[in-house]
Amino acid sequence: MGHSAAVWDCREAVKISKDSHGIDQILLRNPQGASARVSLHGGQVTSWKNELGEELLFTSNKVTGKSPKAMRGGIPICFPQFGNCGSPELHGFARNKMWKFDDNPPPLPTSGSDGISFVDLLLKSSEEDMKYWPHGFEFRLRVALLLNGDLMLISRVRNVNSKPFSFSFAYHTYLLVSDISEVRIEGLETLDYLDYLSQKERFTEQGDAITFESEVDRVYLSSPNVIAVLDHERKRTYVVRKEGLPDVAVWNPWERKSKSMMDFGDEEYKEMLCVDGALIERPINLKPGEEWTGRLQLSVVPSSFCSERLGLDRIGL
């Protein structure tokens, strides 16, 4: 349950512990009792709970292997590519690397909605990565839990190379939903999308909202900075705000594909939906010394919230 702000002890805001593999994980909390958990393995958000302690992110109950690997759930970081793209690691290597605490992060612009608790992580290029992605980079990630319970992720990628390089990116966000057949997405209507079930053929969205009755694997292009995911049964809406991320990947494996995935339960597709703030169609090209920033902010509001009120306001940082 929540804590009174009057008796809030700031030492409770950020706590570090070990997971079952002995890897550091950081628990962020706010005075109202909301929380988020982040692992140094992959810089991955593994949990986000509201002030009632209700989990908001999906994580599969089916775990394979004893060694640490990118978890099927939470918010994995897809970098330096989304998908295969000739790389031996699906969605890039960042989600399978050990990140470090960033003790000297460059200053970020702040405002009244800055996080009550946050952690700064750092990933640098390694000799192993250089074998198939030969570029020097520094990737800084801030995960913040705001006073109102919103979850904020800010990624900054800097080119420390002597040559330009390009990359694609996604916050591969697994939202926990009550029943996928009762969920709809608003804000992507009339947009063009690449259908990954049809060799990335380009189509235009025709529906008033996106609903689900079979497998969906799409990337919506040039999308608004604010979209809504409405969960009718739970009577709540996820609001996804983003900056520097023009695309939105939408994925649900549905029944047949679920049964072929080793780290995913046969019926778990019913309670998850991936809605990713992403940079896919036009990869970012960074010259030496240049830096890119991408932000994601996740909110949960009652389902009576009207999508027309979303607006296109900037993220509050």
C-alpha cells in the first residue's frame, strides 16, 4: 500500500539487491507505493507496479535454462537493430549484455515531473560486439519512476567512433492486459505500416482502432507521439508517450506461434500485448561525437479517459 509523503524516507526510493543469478537489480519506489524494477542484465525493466501493487507489465511464467538471458517480458532494449538484420542476436546485443551503473551521467533537463527515484545505467562497445558491429558507442539509459507513478525511460546513444554509424532501436514493451480480444489501440488509425507477416509489405491501417483476433506483427510508421491502449475488462488505459521514436511496433503471437516458442506459455498470448516506441523504418545515422536521445513515458489512467484528450504534448522531462 502507499506511504504518506509526510513520512516518506528517501532511502526507500532506490534499493539494490541480487536476483537468482546473482545479478544486481534495482527497485525504484515512490511515496504512493508504486514501484519499478530494473536489472543490470540488459538494462531491462522487469516490473512496473501501481500504488496498489498491481503489476502492469507482462512477464512469461515459462523460464528456460539456468543462465541469465533476455527475459520474455518487461521492457527489453532492442539495439543496435530491431529484428535479425544479419546479426546473430535477434533484436541486437544490448538486451543480453551486462550494463554498469553510470556514476557520472551528463545532466538531463528536468522539470516538476522529474523522477522521485531513478537509476542511470551505461553500456559501452566491447571487443566481442566489434566482431559483427564494429562501432564505438556509449549507451546511457535512465529509468525513472515519477511522483505520479509514471514510468520513464530515456536512452542516449553517442558515437565515440572516428566514422559514422547507423542503428535502429525499440523499447520492446510487454503490456499486461486482461484479455487480448477485449483490447484496442487508438492513435494509429490511417497510418501506413509494415506487415512482418507479409515480408514487410506496406499497408494502410483501415480500422477506427486496432483490435486483435489473430497474430499481429506490424511496425506503424510516422506515428503520433501519444497513443492509447484500452483494456476494457480492467477498465484502464495505458497511455504511451514518446519522443525521438517515430515508429510503433505492435505484436501479439496468438495461439499457433505461442505453442512454438520455448520461453512462452501456450495460452499467455491472451494476457500480453507489445506496443513499442521504436525507430525502425529510417535508422538513425550518427556522425562522430553526435548523440541521439529517445524517450518513452508510460501512464495508466481509468478507461473513461477519452483518447481525444491525449493531445500531442511533450514528455515531461
